[in-house]
Amino acid sequence: MNKTFIEFRKQRDFSSILSDTFGFIRNEFKPFIKTIFNVAGPAIVIFMLSLAAYNYVIGDISNFTSFGNSSFGTSNILVIIVAVVVYLISAITAYILTVSTALFYIKSYVDNKGVVDESEVKANVYKAFWSFFGLSFLKGITVGFAAALCIFPVFYAMVPMAIVFSIFVFEPKRSWSDAYSQSFTMVNIDFWTAFGSFFVLGIIYYLLGLVFSIPTVIYTLISTGIFSGEIDPSNLSSFSADPVIIVLNVLNTFFQFVLNLILVVGGAVIYFHLHEKTNFTGTYDRINEIGKIED
């Protein structure tokens, strides 16, 4: 049975953006996820392992009795520094590879009318790594600065930052700095549709994340004695280093990582809506295809 081809290059209303986002994920889920793990899988595994080590180390730090122990010395501090550095580097690398793989997958899907060339996707991801790193840095600075100002600037900034990676991938002639500046110009074409769509996708992402975090919350309540009303301070001090809570936290982070693909795909759909509203590239291509068929 042939899969339905999702046409990205067209204008959409609010509901169409949401339905096409989830329609693409539903139709392409297996090859989409497979490609992401084939390209970004090793980085994701390293990130999960470094997260487990980071949680364990932080658990030791939270146990304040260790600071009074003579065994807590320079070697322990070095272990903490290494764990934190490896965690940050692996997190950034896994994020960049995952997002770029998802977007280059969509680009191959659009260019080849539903047929994805995985080798092409992989080559593009590795080629664009440092450009994505620069964009990720600018994106983080922008959102952080907007958050420091007030809640309303964050609501505005999240829209251009939702499409900035898509601009870089789908308009290859632009540099990463051009893509960043263009994102603020493009969102003004139809800001409220883009904002409303991404805001709803963000709520869905948040609610699904809460569902996956339920086992961690339940275990936390049981382990700390909150359910029984008998809270043991000694349990709290060593709780972060509990192997079970570490595993649950790693799994929860992994699911959050996968769920973020909803926002990535949604950002691509929003980008094409804004692009078509101005340039009509997809419309012209479809008209030309009709002309060829008639000939």
C-alpha cells in the first residue's frame, strides 16, 4: 500500500499545519526514526550514558556528608568537571545531529517526491554540522535574552527560532547568519498563524512529556516517603544517586528528545507555509507539472 505524500510546499491554515505535521510523522514514522538513529544514534547513546554519569555525580554532590569526608578531594572535583563537560558536549552534539537529520530527511522527501535518499541525508548532516552549531548558539542566546526581558518577548522570539533551521536547510544558498536574520523577516508574513500553530504544538509536546514523566514522579513520591507522610532526610540526600531514578531520568530525557521531533517537523511545515505565502514556488511547480502531463 502506497503512503500518502504530504505536500510541504503550499500555504496552510492553522488546522492544516497541525494535521500535516502529525500526518507526516504518522506516514513516515518508521523510516524517519530509522534514519535519525542511523545518523544520530551513536551521539544519542553517548548523550544518554553521559547523562546517567552526570546524574550519578550530581547525586554525590547533593549528599553533603561527602564534603566532610577526607576522601573528597581533587580527584573527585576532576571527575565532576569531566562529567559535566562530556554531558554538555554530548547533549549539544546529539541535539544538532538529531535536528539536522530530521530536516535534511524532509528536504530529501520534498525534493524527491516522497523518496528519501539516506546517504544524501547523512552527507548533508555532517557537512552542515558547524553551521548548525552556530545557529544553535544564536538560537540559545536569543531565547535566553528574550526570557531575561519578559514573557512576551519569549513568545515572539520562539516563532523565528522555530523556523531558523528550516530556512538554512531549505534555502541552501543562505549562510547560517543569513538564515538567522531572515527568520525574523519571514515570520512577519503571517505571524499569528505561525505563532498559534507552534504554541499549540508546544502544548502538545509539553503534555506528552508529562505523560512520560509519570513513572519518575511516582517513584520519587514513594522513595522519599511523601506518600506515607514520613519523609526521611537521609533518603533525600542520596536520592539523586539512586540507580532507579537515574534510569528513569535517562528514559524520560530520551522520550523528551524524541518528542522534540514534533516541534522540528512543525517548524518545517510552518516555514513552507510562510515561504509559499510570498514566493508561490510550490504552486508554480505544480502548475508546470500539470502542463507537462497535458503535453
